[in-house]
Amino acid sequence: MVLTLPQILLCVGMLVTGSINTLSKKAQNDCYSPGYPDSRFNNTVKDHKFDHPWFQTIIMFTGEMACLIGLCHVRWKERKMHLLQERNRLMVSPGTSDGLSSRIINPSQPRVFQWIFVLPTVCDLIGTSLAGIGLLYVDASVWQMLRGSIIIFTGISSKIFLKRKLHGLQWTGIIVTTVGLVLVGLSDVLEEHHSSDSRVVLGIILILAGQLANAIQMIIEEVFLKGRGYHPLQVVGMEGTFGFVIMAVAVLPVMYFIPGPQVGGSYENSLDAVYQIGQDYRLLLFSLLYLSSIAFYNYFGLAVTKSLTAVHRTLIDACRTILVWACGLIVYYFIDKSFGEPFDKQYGIIQVDGFFFLMIGTAFYNELMEIPFIPWLRRPISETYPSLVDADSPSYEGSINSEVEVNERSSLLPAVSSSPAYS
């Protein structure tokens, strides 16, 4: 398949915005700036590290909310196209144009506000926040690789809760991915530039726990949202809206009053985060990059999913990990050692091996590769299942689109049929 120029631009856009997402979030954690006066030390103001993973979650939800702007544009285009079609249908002669506007029926579009989006939003909140805390203790490249563990959790969860059948390629992908995760985690624990091995282990555990929460989110979306005709931008935008409200009204205020190590003795001092961002232009820039990359990554992810195949999506994810890793090394060695990450000459090769295992595991799981002479590793024969949605109905395309992953996740749930569900 030869890619057209627009498709190439979409792939590049998804790769660049996805990489900026990870790099800008890690760069925020590496910034030092003055913040809110600390009541524990006579209201003095000191430079300290930006360690606000829960505040970063509300920034992420703000970026997701921006997808509602894209949804409004899409709905406007739909109404405009529908109006044009209706005019062409009714205007069979010049005399029929009288009272034409009153005879045109607006297209049926589902209500934007839906309470059902609260359930996946809570899982997204937990998963993103746990992974954000884990990013404080590991390198950006390791964080990106460990997120490949979602294959394991989605596969097993779909087997348990959705009673989906996992074929040999899926089980092989899960096993190979597990080996890759062990190698990547081991390399990060053994690397010399980390100050505390126990914190690295804690970070790895939190990242894996976050991926488990995201896998549960995908199960919930599969059960409650599939076939309802929601546009992917609506799903992401409403999850961002609910997430922003929950964080601003409940989570961050509660975190402020929980005792912890941050300024004022809080577990998460959002006022300190706002003050730090206002005092450091670099931190402000990284925050804006993170927010905007969330919104644009969702757009590019949707566009790539609709116009290309899972092969392209997998290659983009692999290139994203490589690009994040390469940028981290370049920044550390050639620009500023306070950002980026060094390459451990003794154990770095273990991380490289782990990365290749993760890529092979992903390819097996998505049935992008097989070993024909081993029965266990052959692609399963497609089976025919009755369609749950009439392909001729107006909601058919919407129901297909609603299954598309656009929130920095791949479509990892095994399909109802034995053929892979690509996103």
C-alpha cells in the first residue's frame, strides 16, 4: 500500500504529537522553580522540583476537553452536508423551493452530554495519575515501553469479563510482552544514574497499576459504549469534561488536605503547581505543549485509524518509543543534562532487548505476524458471527467509529470474531 501525502502527514502528526506528549510530561517533572510560600518554613519560597502528577492529570483532561471543539466542527459539517442533500432532494423544480426550510429535517445526532461517560473517566483518572507518579521515578523511554503492558491486562481482562477467546497468537504475544517488560524493568533498576532502586521499583509498579486501570477502562467502554453511535471525539471530549470537573471539585481539594511531602505539608498542592508554572517560562511551555499534544494526538489517532491499518498504527507506536528515547539521549548529551536521560553502558543493552521483545509481542498479539509451520502461531481461520448493527442503518458508521481508540490507547481488545480488531 502506497501512502498518499495526506496519510503521510497524518502519520507524522501522530508520531510527533505522541512523542511530545511523553517528553513534555517528563520535562515538567525535571523542572525546578519557586512556588507557593511554604508555611512550614516561615512562608519562605524555595526552588523545588515540579512533582505534581495529579495536577498533570487535570492538564490532560483539559486537553481532552478540547476535542469537543473538533466534535462541534464535525457536527457542523454533518448538518451542512445533510442540508445540501435535502435541498437537492426536494428542489425537483423551481416552484418547490417555497417553504423549503420548513420541510428540511435536521440530522439525528446523539446528545453530547451523557452520564455514562463517568465510568470510564474514573478509570482514566486513576490510570493516568498512577502512571504519572511512576514517571517521577523512571526515564521517559522506560515509561513509554512499560505502557506496552496494557496488552497483557486487556487480553486477560477480556478473557475473564467479556468471555472472549484468546488464540495462540494472542497468548504468545502476552508471554513475549511479559518477557520484554521484565527486561525493561530490570534494566532501569540496575542503571547507575538512579538515586534509589526502591523508588524505581515503586515507579514500575505504579505504571503497571495505571495500565491495569486503563485496561479496565477499555472493558467498560466495550460493554457500555459499543454500538451506541458516539463519535470518538465525543467520547474523549466528555471524558475530559467529567475528568476536569471531578479533579477540580473533588480530587485536588482532598489531596490538598491529605498530609504529604509537598509545600505546606500537602500530598498534592495544586496552588504550588500553579505558582511554579507562573514563575518558570520553561515549565509553562512544557505544560502548554503537553495540553495541546493531548488534543492533537487524539485527532491524528482518529484520522490514522480511519484511513490506515493496524500495521501503520503499530509502526507509529514503535517509532514513538524510539523517538522518545532518541530525543532524551540527544537532550542529555548535547543540550542540557538536567533534562533527558543518559544511556547506561552496562545495562542499556538489556533495555534494547526488552524493547524488541515488546514490539514482537505486540505484533503477535495483533496478528501482524505469524509462524505458519507452528500450529500454535498460525492466524486463526475467520469465523462468521451475526452482526449486531444493520450495515444499512444510519448509525452503522457511528457504531464502528465509536470503537476507535483515540485517547493515547490502541484497540487491544480481541474482536468478537477471531479476526483482529485493528485501530
